[in-house]
Amino acid sequence: MFNIKNISLIVSRIRQVIRQPVEQLRLCSRLIQQSSTWLNLPLPGSIICGAGFLLLGPWGFSVLAQEAADQKPSYDFQDVFLAFVLLGFLILVGRLIRQSIPLLQALFLPSSIVAGVVALLLGPSALGAIASSVAGKEFFLANGIFPPEVQAVWSAVPGVFINIVFAAIFLGEFIPSPREIWRVAAPQVAFGQTIAWGQYVVGLLLAITVLTPIFKLDPIAGALIEIAFEGGHGTAAGMAQTLTNLGFEAGPDLALGLATVGIVTGVLAGVFLANWGRKKGYIPTDYQGDVELEEASDGHPDQSPEAKAARARRARTLLIDPMSLHFGFVGLAIGIGWLILQALTFIESVTWNRGGNGLEILSAIPLFPLALVGGIIVQIVLTRLGRSYLINRQLMNRIGGVALDATIVTALASISLAVLGSNIGAFLVLSIAGILWNVIVFIYLAPRMIPTYWFERGIGDMGQSMGVTATGLLLMRMVDPSNRSGAFESFAYKQLFFEPIVGGGLFTAAAPPLINRFGPIPVLLLTSVILAFWLIFGLLNYRQITSSMEAKQG
């Protein structure tokens, strides 16, 4: 049987082999030659690359294999294969249902969400609960139509695939200088950060005054609005293990439910606000165009004809499928993120958490925000080496898209409706509070923080803060299909100052451990100070820009 234990034995054997000096030198030589040929790197870069893979690869993979073996999963490789076959079938079913129901198309719900809801209804929480209550627990549908082993695989998928999603976010993206990013996107950075930190403030205030005293929820519930609304389904799924480890058992189900509410209400609120904006004259009435989400050209230098020709020449000599090469870069980004996480955990263990009796924060952070950092590092290194054309952004979007679809479907399929039902009051309070905060901030703060085209630019940030980046892009295309405002460029640049911190970034991952360790009040004070900083900066920056514009016109 091909299982985790066999993999561990194979890895152990590989480690024994590479410890031998002669074999080690031969392997290093091959890696250096291959990296020089594949990536067209200079000799020093090839030596560093080969040595890094040699020294870190076997050790890292052996650790990961050992961790997987320690978990003792209740499924084997054939169960994994069946789980992904069923996953593909569910996505096709979701696509068919979405295309057959006009309402779902009007809401722009992704097929993956529809597929996840179908899997949830056919699983143990819905069909299984009904069957067991009617025919008894011995009835063949008592656990739904999916075998328990498949459900076990699905429950483990989100925590793994979310790393692929975040690693691919900036791979293949053009990363300009920080000064250029700040010049173009400073108002939207301030506005987006204001929304995100405000979600923490609102959530923690509710946790202190309502959720914990009345509904008896863990104070970590105060972070759920930002995790679910700003982070979306992927972040909610990626944080599930962290929330569970901190003792907040209801957290993963509440977060996924909130993410679903956020993406639906984000589109509905966006459509309503777009019509309101046209009536008020905030949007030119001559904007015409299709609102389908298309990949617009963003001036990426690596999409030039010369870069495409260089990429085509390189592809002919690689003797590897381009998708495989891109997946290799994703793996490299995840590996770098994993090494960063291990380094941070080690620093914590020998400093403020020596002996395990101090403050434990970094070890509770999941891998995916560091995988995003790893992707930025890989992209910057390739750009500095003049080899950024090796990554095609469209292919990287496909890899990230497939991983995100798998994450969403399996995460929704694993929701416990019983947990949601037992916490319906708290769920509604969090949902309403999150929606009201986002809409009110857009209406009252966007025109006071974004000096030009505030509606077109602000509605994208509001959409992103209630679901996913695609929601923000969709709403911007609704109100500005021809991109007259330049909102798409500033929105894309903003992510570089946004995603690494909130919306699935480092603070999103650190917030639950911080609340668990210090309590909600200190974290509320911290987030309130940060919120005040971004709010004051945004208002002052608005005045400075408008004054400069008036001086130029005068």
C-alpha cells in the first residue's frame, strides 16, 4: 500500500544515501548543472541554488513526512484519489447548476461555492442528519453519500491548498518600487487598511459586550469578521486548524459561514451602491461595457512581445511542461515560507518563549501568510536576475485558481451545520455588524480619503473587504468597465501593502493567538490605535493631494 509510512521510509533511505560524501557531491554537481541549464543562471547563482536544494530539501521533506506520519490519517492513497475525483465531479455539477439558475449568475457566485454547498447538503450535516433521524444511525445514508474516508481527506485539503493559493498571489506579478506603489496607491492603501482594522475593532467590541457575555463564545470570535470578510473562504479555511488548536471549536464553521454571507452581500451591496452612485451623479452615466471578469492588461513588462518570445525559446529547451515549471516555483515559494516560519519559531523558542513557559505567538501562525512572503521573494530574485519571464502570470493564476476552488469546495463541504445552528444568534450579529461597517465606511470615508474617482476606487476595496479580490474587481468593472479612473492599477498596487499584513496576512494569522494570550481588551486597544493612525493619515493625505491639485490648476 502506498501510504505516508512508505513515503517516510523512502525519504529516510534518501537521506542515508545523500549523507555519503561522494553521492552528495555528485548530487550537488547535477543540481548546479541543471539550475544553470533550466534557469540560465550565472555560475554563482547556480551554486547557491544547488547547495540550497541539497542542504534544505531532504531535511525539509523528511520533517514534513514525519509530521504527516504523526497525524495517522484514517485514509490511504486510494481514498485521496477518490476524494479528488469526486471533487472534480462536484465542481462540474456546481458549474451546471450555476449556469441553469439565473439568480446565481446575477449574484456572480463562483461555481466552487455552489459545488461546496451541494457537497455540504449531500454530506453528514444535512442529508446524513435527516437520514439518521428518520431511519436510524445504521441507515446507509446516515453519513451522507460520501464515504467517511473521503470526508476526512476533504477536511485536510483546505489547510494544505491554501498555501498554494497564497504562494501564487505575487508570482509573475510586476513589483514596482515602493515609492512608485505609494505614489499611485497611497489613498487606497489608507482606505483599505481603515476597513480592515475597523473590522477588528467592531468585532472585538462585540466580543467584549455581546458575544462572550451573552452567547458564551470565545473572545477570539472578535477576529472572525476580518478573517472571513477580508480574508474570504480561503483564509477562513486556512485558519481552521489554528482556531481549533486555540480551543475555539466553533470558529472554523462560523468563519466559513461568515465568508459565504460576505461574498453574497458584497455583490448585492455593490449592485445597490452602483445604482445609488449613478443616481447621485458619482459615476458618469456614459460608462458602458461588459461586467464579466476579464484579465485586463496592466502594463506588465514581462507580457511584452520580447518577453513572450524569450519565454517561448526557454520553454523549448526546458524539456518540461510549463505548468510543471510554474508549480515548481510555487513549491519553492512555499518552501521559503516554511523556512521563514521555522526560523521565527526557533527565535521565539530561544527568546521570549524559552522552555515553553513564555509568550507563544509565532508558533501558532499557519504557513500560508509566509508562503505569500516566499512568493514575493522568489519574484524579486527572478526579476533581479533578469529571468522574471520564466513565470507567466496567466498560468500562475490557473494554479492559484485550481487550488482556491479545491479549498472552497472542501471547506464548505466540511462545515458543521449543527455548530452554525447552535450559534445562530452570534452568527447573525457578526454578519450584520460586518456588513454595516463596510458599507458605512465606503459611503462616508471613501470620498474623504480618495481624492479622485473615489467611487470607482473605493467600491473595489469595499468588495474585497466583504469576500474576495474578485468581488472587488467585479464591482469596479461594473462602475468603470473601460478603466477611465485607473482604479484597477491602484487596486493592484495596493495589494503589495495590504495582503502581507491583513486579509490573510501576518496579523490575520497572529490575531487569534494574541487574543488567546492577552485577552480581547489589549488587542482592541492595539487595533484601535492602528485604525486611528490609518484614518488620520488618510484624511491628511487627502488634504495634501487635493491642495497640490488645486495649486497646479491655479
